[in-house]
Amino acid sequence: MPPKFDPSDPAVVQLITLFDSLGLSPSKSLETAKSSKNAAQLKELIIAHGLEGKNLEEKKALLVAALAAQGTYLGSEAKAYVIDKVLEGKLERGDQLTAAVKYLAQHQLTATMNYLEPHRGAINEAEFDAECGVGVVVTPDQAEQLVLLYLAENASAIEGWQSFSATLMKLKATPELRWAATLDVKNATEAAFLNKFGPKVSVNPKDMRKAAASKTATPGNVTPTASDSSSGIVALSSEKTVFEEGFLGRLHKPGGNPQLNGALREKHLKTTGGQVWTRFPPEPNGYLHIGHSKAIFVNFGYAAHFGGKCYLRYDDTNPEAEEQQYFDYILEMVRWLGYEPWKITYSSDYFQRLYDLAVDLTRRDKAYVCHCSAEKIFADRGGEERGPRKACEHRNRPIAESLAEFEGMRDGKYKPGEAILRMKMDLEDGNPTMWDTIAYRVLNAPHHRTGTTWRIYPTYDFTHCLCDSFENISHSLCTTEFILSRQSYEWLCDALEVYKPKQSEYGRLNIQGTVMSKRKILKLVKEGHVSGWDDPRLYTLIALRRRGIPPGAIISFVSGLGVSTSPSNIQTVRFEQAIRQYLENSAPRLMMVLKPLKVTLENVPEDYVLMIEKPLHQKVPELGTSSVPFTRTLYIDAEDFRLEDSKDYFRLAPGKTVGLFQAPAPVTCTRYSIDPVTGEVAELFCTLGESNSTSNKPKTFIQWVADHPASGSPIRVDETRIFHQLFKSDDPAATEDFIADVNPNSLEVVEGAFIEVGFWPLAKKAIGDARKDSEARLKAAATSGSEPAKEASPVGALHDAHNQPVASVEQLVGNECVRFQGLRVGYFAVDKDAQLGCLTEGDAPKPGSRPGDVVILNRIVTLKEDSAKKAS
């Protein structure tokens, strides 16, 4: 662990003072000082270029700080050139600065083949200005005209709202719009899309279940459903949804997938009743991540939208990598996202049937037992040189011999690697999946469900299509990395003359700035870079749940991306903005002071108490109110006070007046005291004004929390965990050593924050409401289906009509259900490590603190995009 940051350290105080003198805000100075690398670079830049005490406009000071971080490889002459451009007002934005750094770095490389300082005279100023957008002004009206022109010229390539993100990126990459304000381009593009395609629709699982219960639909015959406003997702009326346009809108109708003969189709349609049947088939060898949420949404959502059914099928064909915890968490995450599987099945349910079909395939002379080594097989397939392919020496062995050898594999005659069953496909085909793919291999590992019954296990290529066939899947939906597998999928079904589902592939979801490889995450966990698979800095679903992100926000985000064949490579800031928008009108708001600074109102009696009824959300009255005390002693956030006032600063300073949110009157700071040990401001002494009348209305309002032990105010937060991006780059998986890319400052723990007493009833209500919703959902799941629900098992778990366990309330309801916005601080949720006694009690006990309570909060997301991310 890095040494703990100490803001009272004299060296740190000196750094912060230096950064303040540049013109940075106190919060930005403190943030920069916390990063030893960035702090050292900025200090060097300030001193080397005479910027100490300049007190620049904050915008310019931020650009200088960004130059310090980005311009590591620039020489002092190049940095001075950029600084001059900033001071002259020619470089005004972060994107211009980034372009400037890039241009100068390339210029140095071109001129010297090394990172040497260029001479001023060597810089082509006109070329530099053109490359960095100096002097370029694109008005909102011009941006709108350029957007409309681009959309008209590229109309054939734009399919609908699912093309929005890609279109916006392409627009910003055009020379004409490169230096236009991003918001202007986005607004113009949204307006054009709205005019052409109608409103964009968000979809959530609750709506899908309602639609499925009320009607049975088929693709192309759908009535859109309205969203439940209480869910936080507002779905606008539209003729089409994400399931009816683009990739999903072009899918075949049930029964429209080609078969060897009509009898197979008729039997399939008789079984399904012409419904959409899908499946979500995860491998139980790790935890699901954010990318899986798209697969869950597509498979469960598509079936639900058309009144169909979706299986959860565990692809448990590799006992060496499977653990029970993975099975449990996969089901928990599916249910947490709002979906209930129609049936829960396992590939191992079909082991005997799969084995019988492997024997049948061998009898048809379409499979054979091979004893070649992995190296020999690779060489026969063309090797490193990708040369001509050669048939395996065992390919034409007699059928009876292969049958006997396969039986020997089953009975333990061979060790792993000594024998495999390969499908006899087409070595001349250009598709590698047709080069006699492996169907069965020997594994000396007990299976979690079948024990030691089997010594051989089928591969994915043999299992997946046949299980889809057994379960009468109408739409086998998977991501595009399986495109090549489609040919072998169809070949095997036809070779065995069984029902052949149709595989269709869509683009996967990737989030930048993180890793989702199970192997890489395991390395992070084992080496202690994260606390576990549920560390909120990760993008596993259990981590996102622990961080406090609502499941409905994830579904809303995924549905908003649309579904196409192109991969969705999304920046973390875009994902966080989607979460922020979801929480905006659904999360109650509490006053919160992250770093408390004591305030004494000297003209208020010591026993003065005024109970204030304040709304939990000024724009959403149905969220209710909270009652908080207002007393002589208050706490405000330390960042809401500074010693030096300025024209553009509206919060508290000596001699200045500021409003207190929902308080009876503004306060004026008359004096302050300094801690003799730390040298920091320890206490403010203020006077309470007459009233918040219109004539005396302050320019800004700050939040506060009162000291009133009788009502339990303030609530002290033992830990507030602030999460930053785990990696320094946007693509850590592409680096040679992704561990070296880990951001050592990705976790910030703040101790001693204060929140208002309204937290207790809010938390109690949030948990209570979540339990009621979950109980209703579980009751519906337990009684669904054509048969009566089974009796509860000895351990008390409900079972559905298929005698499969229904989720428990505890599986769906956790501390993370308690979410709120800390005013002007961020969105927060209670961490699973917190101990809040009143949440585990019944309805009668009064909400409030209990002995032994430990309050731990996780920041879900900031209130707005971090400036550091904007500059990067």
C-alpha cells in the first residue's frame, strides 16, 4: 500500500500553496498534491517557467496542470511554447491542449528522432494553429447545419438509434466539427435522430414481464408497453423498440430457420407453440462482468418482449475450472438484473444423450478417435506457416475401431491428451472450425453434479448446438466472436439430422479503462491490487452491485446502446453518465459534509433548536421529506470555505455571506481560528442573518449538518470510499504489463464525514421497500407455470413449477439498496461491510443508530464528469 497521504505534512502544505498560487482551486490543488507523480511534474513546470504567484484564471491554471500531466516527454522549450499559447488564450480547451502536446511530440520525433527540445524557429506556427484548432469557432447554428449535411450524405449507413453513438463519434472526427463544442454536436445529432427515428425507448425487465403476462407476441407483431415511472426508467411512446429495429428487428420469426426437412420444423413449432425461446448459456468458471449484462438483456429481454421464454443454461462441461460459487453468483446476478429464468438447466443434464449422439456420429462415419498430440494436430492444420492442411493419420480408421476406442475413452483406458474424438468435417474449407474440431476429450476431474460417472467430457463446439436443439431454442443469440462457429454449429445438427436452431451474432459490450478477463482479474485479486471479485473498482456485476449501481440503470444503459453487429467500446465516463442520469430523479437527497469544518453561530443561543422539514428531492415530491435540526453549532464542508475571496467565488470567506440550504437565514463569517498543530482553519465564527428574504438572497447556498446529540445529529460516517479508475490507461489489457498500469490512487478512504439524521428513516424505508418488492416478485415466480408450486424444501427455499429453487429475499436485497445523493458531493450507497442494526430489525423499532453500528458508504458516481477525465 502507498504511504497514507497527510495534508498536514509541511512539504504537502508547501505544494498546495504553490498550486494555489498558480490559480487552481483548493480542491484541485489538494487533488493534485495527492498524486506524487503529477504533483512533482506540476511543481517543476511552475518553477521552471516562472508561474508561481501568477494566480491565473482557473481555466488556464487547469490547462497548465494538464500540460504537466500530459507533456512528460516534451522539452522545456516545447512546454514554454504551449504555456505561451495558453496564457495568450489561443489554447482554451483540454482537447486543444492534447492536440498541442501530440503535435509537438511528433515534431520532435520527426526533427531529431529523439525527445530533444525543438527550437522555436523550427515550429511551423500556422501548421500548429491548424492542428490545434487555434482561432477556430464553430457556432451552434453552424454545428447543426454540418450535422444535418453529414446525416443526409450517410443516411444509408445509419439504421436508427442504435447507430447514434457511432455516428456522434464519426461526426466529431470530421475536420469541420473537430473543434466544435461537443455538446452542440450532440444536441444537434439528438434532434436530427429524434426527427427521423422518433423518441428513443428505454426498456426494463418489469415492463417485459408485464408484456409477457398480457400477451403472446411474435417478432413483427408487437404493441409497445409504457414504463413504470417508479423504476427510474422513463420509456417514451414509440412505434419501435430496441427489440424491433436494427439487428434484433431483422431476426427470423420462430420456425423461419432452415431445416433438413419440414418434420423437424413442425415438431419444433408444436413444442414451442410458435413462441420465441432463447437461452443465456454462461460457463460457471468465473464471475459475470458488465459485458454479460448485454447478453442477459438480449436473451431474456428479446424472449420477454415477444411473450416467449428464456433458459438459464450452465455450460458445465469443464469440471477442472468450475466451482459452486460461480453457479450461485451467476443466478444471483441474473435475478438481480430483474430476470427470472423459465428453466434452469445444465449441459450436464444431457451428458448421456450427448454421448449417445457422439456414438451415432461415429457410426455415420462423421467422427473418429485421434491419438495425435496437440503439437501434431497444430502442424497438420498448417502450423505457424499456415501451410497446406494434412488429414490426421487416424481419420480413415474403421468405424468399428473408432467406436471401440471411444468406448475405451469413456471407460478410463486413456489419460488426458492420449485420445480425443474429432468430428470428420472439411479440411479444405477456409473456416478453421471445420478442420475436424474436437468433440470429446478425457479429463480426470470429478464433476460437481455427476461426480466420477464420466471420464470424458464434450467440448463447447459439440455441446452448445445440440443443447440448443434439445431445448428447442428458436433464436441462438451470441456475440460476434462465434461467427466462425456458426458453420460447425449447423454442420453438426445436420450431420445428426436433428432440429437446427439459428445462430445470430451481435457485437459485444466492452468498457474502456478496465479489464474483464477472468485470468487478469484473478491476478489482481491474488496480488492484492483489489480486495476481491466484488471490489467496486472492478466491472464484474457483483462489484457494480456492491458499489451501489442500481440494476435498472445497467439495463437502461445497455438498452440505450442498441444492438448491432458492431462491438460497443464504451468509455467509462459514458457509462457513469448513464448511471448519473438514472439516479438523478430516483435517488433521495441528503445533506452531507465530506470534510467537516465546525461553524459556531455566535448570535444564536446555546440551547437554540429549530426542526426543519426539508424535501428529499425538490423536483420529486413523492420521495418525501426529512426532519433535521438547526442549532448554534453546525458543520459545513471544508471546501466551502477559503481565506482569500475573489469575484468569481460565491461560497464562504471571511466577511462574506452565504446561504445555508433550507436554513432560516444566511450566515456571515466574522472570524476564524487556526489549529496550532496543523496550521489549518479549525473553526468558523459566524452570525445568523435576519431571514432569507428576496432582498437579502445570497448568491449561493451550501449544505450543512447540525450538532444536536438529542436527535442523533450528525451521523458520523466511519468510512466513505471514493473510487477512481483502477487503471491509468484506457486499454490496460493492451499494455505489456497490465499490472504496471494499475493506478495506485484508485481508492480514497475518507473518515469522519457527516450526514443528516434523515439518513436513518430513508435507509429503513429503502430496505423495507426492496424487501416488499422482492417478496412479491418471488411469490409470483413460485406460482408461475402450468403446475402448482412445489412445497418448500427442508431449508425453506421456495420452488417454482419446475421444482427449481426461487431466489431468496436475501439474495435480492442488500445494503446497496440504500442509495442517496449527498448534495453537491456525489451519489452514495451503503457498503456490504456496514453494520446498521435498525435495518435488520422489524417494522416496529424506530430508525436510528444502534450500539455497534458501523457506517460505510461507497460513492456510486460523481455528480458530474470528473475534470481529470475530461482533460484526458
